[in-house]
Amino acid sequence: QLLERYALEVVPTKAPRTQAGNTVAIKRLSAVFGEMRIRDFKPIHAYQYRDKRGKKAPTGANREMEVLSHAFTKAIEWGLREDHPMIEGKFRKLPTPPRTRYVEDWEIIETLSVVPRRKRGSLRTIRAYIKIKLLTGLRRGDLLRLRTTDLKEDGIHVQPRKTAKTTGKRLIFEWTSELRQAVEDAKTARPVDISPFLFCTRRGDGYVDKDTGEAHGWNSMWQRFMDRVMAETKVKERFTEHDLRAKCASDAGSLAHAQQLLAHADSATTQR
């Protein structure tokens, strides 16, 4: 079966979080298409699945269709089928509106005004994190994986994990007085001075689990921080870390600058 072979040969080559998502998608797809012969699959079958699944979970439907489409790409590579039933022009995803939460400057000022209760730890760490996020636009995973060895004389050197296997683009964020101070704040807030990570747990480990790619401890800390923001400031609507990344792009002077900041391979993604 195509999905079984895809699960065995392709999924293990992906990042941990992607593997987890693909595994769930394959389980759902197999329940519907598992017994179908590869050559019998037609575009109408993809549309029927998309529309039925999309009534409850449009985003989930699109992600599952991405997995199925890639599986058929591999099927052609493996000689199991000659044509692709879901190539661009023959299949369209469900429209999913982008998140529109724009974090205002005054909200950032309010957020950073929350008074830490300890000299080190979570609140000071997140405040420094927010500053670096707004100055660089880095994804959460790339920020939480930053090591002190990435801090060079000319700036912060980053290899974005999401595009490492596509564009392979590396980023250097040149030092400014604001960026240097934010990094120093992050170092000072660390509970373990000798940790190799710029953001670390009480044990000095990084927040991202190597096996799963998840950062549950960080997520919990962020939620507790937002609880205080909502209770102690004038901010009335919660925002996510991804909203801060979007703000960084929205505040950029041009689309090209925003694309460069976010390290997007396609400007259409940045525009959206």
C-alpha cells in the first residue's frame, strides 16, 4: 500500500513534529483509502475527502491532503503510478483565513511592564524572549534552540530549521544596541549560567524535546505569563508568539524586508 510505504520510508526522514502530524494524517487517510488500489484513485476522491473532512476541520483536511499529495509524488518516483491526481490545477485546498490579531505597540509596552517576582526565571526570560522575537522575527523553535555559540562577533547566526532542507538559507542578525541588551537580559535571566542554551530550564536543558520537537514546558510558562498580563495590565485580548512574529513582518518597511526577516522561501506566504 502506498500510505504504508510512505509511512515507512518518507515520514522517518522528517522533523519530529512533522513526523507526529504525518502519522496522524496517514491514520485518517488509511481508514478511508487504505484498501483502494493506487491506479484507481481519481481527483474526485480527494475532493470528496476534503469536503467531508473539511466540514469539521478545514485545516486538518488541508494537512492530510498535503500528505496524500506528497505520497502520490513518491508513487510516481517509485514507479507505482505515471500521473499525479492532485497536482496544482487539478486540486485545490480549502480556504483557511489567516490569523488577523495585530499586537499594538502599546500592548507590547504593557506586556513588558509586568513586574518579575524573582531575580531570575520565567517572567524575565519571557520578557527577553519577546524583545529578541520582535527584533529578529525568528520562529519559536529556532529561538528556543539558540546556543551561546551562535552569538558571534558580527551578530546572531541562525540556520532556520524549517528551510534547512529547501533553501538552506542561513541568517545573520547584526548586533544593535537593542539586540545586544535583549540577549544580555536573556543570559541574566537563565536559571543556569553554564547552560549552552540562551533559553534554558532549571536543569540547564533546552526547552525543545529532541525526540518530539515539542516544547510543553515553554508553552505552560507562556500561558502563565499571559495570565498575568491579562490580570495586571490593560491588555484585553491574548496574543500568541506567532502573533509577535506576524507583527515583526507587518511592521517591516516592505514585503521584501518582511520576507527576509521571516526567512520565507515564497513571498506569497509572507504576503498572506
